[in-house]
Amino acid sequence: MRATARHNRMRTTVDAVPSNKLLQRLNGDVGEVTGEKVARLCGDHLEHAYDALRLTTSGTTCISCCYHAVLPSTVICSTSSNSINCYDTAHGSLVSQHSKGPRRCSNAFNPSLSHVAVYGDPMAPAIELQLCSCNKFAFLEGPTAEVRCCVVSDDGSIVVSGGREGQASLWHVTQPAGPASEPHVRHFSLPGHGRSSMVKACCVSADGLWAATGGNDGNILLWDLAGLRPITGSNEAASKKVAGLASRGAEAAAAAAATSSKAAADEPAVAQPVQLSALLQLPKGEQVSCLDLSHDGSCLAAGCRSGKVYLLPYGSTELQQLPARHQDGYKVRCCALSPDGSKLLSAAEDARLVLWDVGSASCVLSVHEHFKPIRGCCWSPDGRHIVTVGASGCAGAARLDVAAVTCSACRTARRAHSGACVLQSACAPVCKLSGCSMLVL
């Protein structure tokens, strides 16, 4: 095990020059960042209109993204060279760039950038967790094979990973009490995936009470993490909701637990902080490629290698397949549920971003702003904007203002109302967008 942390450095951009009426921020390592606004029509009959901001980066491939928890217009992107770039979408510029280790590794981070996990090193399966807020490091040991996916909870206290040989692990990290102390780490193994399978996706809900893992065996395991957090007056209501949701797929979870009963017999009969809540199985031949949980864990979305998208709505015990919108055989790279859980994003290797309405399980928008596969997508904290990143050298290539999306019939009706609110009954029924009457045009 390495005694010191991997190399960590920081760079910031300092020069900005106008070119072709576009703001270009120069970066000595990856070239210039160009921002431009575009207007598009989309939909099966080109009935929807939207505005987007395209940020094109030269020499940089972003593979994941999320909005900064503190800076409202800043998007954090992880690149293929294991660096973290922050882009200002308000001015179309690169704010900073942090290198987090060897280029052969990958990284996962929380929205506040207080915790960064460096993983994927084939020479060292352990995960290096960087606690940037207190300048501490912790090595998360447990995996014996290469880690293929990793996620950090919003508060940085939970790290979940998956890799080869069906291994999935969870760590609970406690912040150090003082400058002289070190972070306390507890490791939990997450069994249920076969040794011949590979855990390809994992996620944690924003409240830190739920986690999910999925593999190429078509199994999705939902984990209850309520035991990791003490019951207090502030989260008592959330704990009651967790107890009600824990019954989903109880029979399937019992069947999965039976496969590891021999190992469990050797352990003391005490309540486990991490418990298997449900085992969900995709149709035969399907392989999980991405997962996402809603803020409270009540809804689960899964993307597959075949291009299909599945949804587990609140109160349901079976996965629901959404209508085909991605090309068959193009892997769904990422999916993201909106902060309120009413909308779903899915992005695939066909360079298409699809916006779904969770309540009706219907497609709302189909956006083409990328020319190569989309690698990541995310929602803004207020649920008004969408950011995607792809392999075409675009960061935030589709900063889509969801609150400005509407159909042509609504725009015509609004003009007929002479500026009246679109809440009028003459406008809302003809729009395919759920809640279109509340949109800001």
C-alpha cells in the first residue's frame, strides 16, 4: 500500500479573449473554451423549442458532471485524464482544473468537492479518499480486483464501489475530530452479485439512506443504510419512510440473502447497519450500465447496455420498461432523476438525451446536441437546467433551460392571450409537457 497520497495539483485560467463574438477562456494545458447559445426544435414532429448553451473544450473529454453545491452556475466535470474541471456556465468559461492522481485512474466526488475518491488503478485496487476540506487522506481497503464504478454521497460520509468478481463494497467515513486525528472508516461488504458477474453501476440517494448496485448479471440490489445514521428528531420522519419502503421486494431480498446464508451463519446475530432491502431482476440478457436514485430513495432508474431504460416508481415492486427512444444496441451511459423526482434524464451512446416524465412514463423531449456518445448528465439543484458532457470535446454541451421549454401551441396561445399567464385552459391541455402551465416562457 502506498504510504503517501497520489499527486494533487491545481491550475486556474487567467486569460480571456473575445473571438468571433464568443467568449474564449484560454487554458495552457487543454486549449480554449468556447461558449455559444443555440436554439433548437425537437420532438417527433418538431413541436418543442428549447435554448441551450454549448461549451466546447479543446483536448478535454469529460465523463461525468454535477452542479456545484455552493456556486449556482458552476458545473463540476470529471475528465478522462483524472482531473476535475469547474466550468462557469453563466460566462462560458473554465474556472479551475484540479489533477487528482495518475491519468490511468478515475475519480468520483460530491457536489461540494469536499470529498474526492480516486479509483480504478489496476495496480492498487484500494480507493484513495481525499478529504479536501481538512486536507486528510484515507485509503479504503476491501476490493481485491479492479474497481469499475464508485460513488460518493452528498455529505461525503458514504462511499460505494463495485468491480470485477461481483464485488461491491460500502464504506462509512467519519470526519476527523481535530487536526491531529484521522478519519474513521468502517467497511461493509455488499454480497448478492455472482462471482462470475461484474458490478457495473452504483448510486447513493441524496439523503444518504439508500444505495443501489447493479451488474452485468441483470440484478439490481437496493440497500437500506438507515442503520448508519443515528435516529434524531430531524430525521425521524425520514426513518419512518425508510421503514415503509423496506418491504419492497422482501421475498426477493430473502432469496438473495439465502445465497450467502453460510457466511452469515459465522457472524454474530446482531442488527446490521447495512441491510439488503430488495433484489430486482431485469429481463434475461439485460445488463445494467447505470443507476440513479431519487433524493429520498423512493424512485429508482436503471439504464441497460441494450439501450433500454427501466424505472421503479414509488410504491412499486417491479421494474417498468420505458418506451424505446434510444437506438437499439447503444448503451445507456447515464441516467439522472430530477431533484423532485418528477423527471428523468437518460443519455446513451447514440448521442441522444431523452427527458422523461416519471408520472406518466412518457417521453417529453429528445435532444441532439452531441455528435459523439454522451458520457454524463445532471440536473441543477432547482431542477430548471440540465447539463450533459460527451466524448465530442464538449463540456456542458446542452445546458438546457427546462423552465423555458414549451410547445409551439403554448407559445401561440400565449401570444393570443397578449401576455396573459399560460395557466389559461386554452393553452395547457394541448401541451405534451407535464406541468407546462408552470413554465417560464
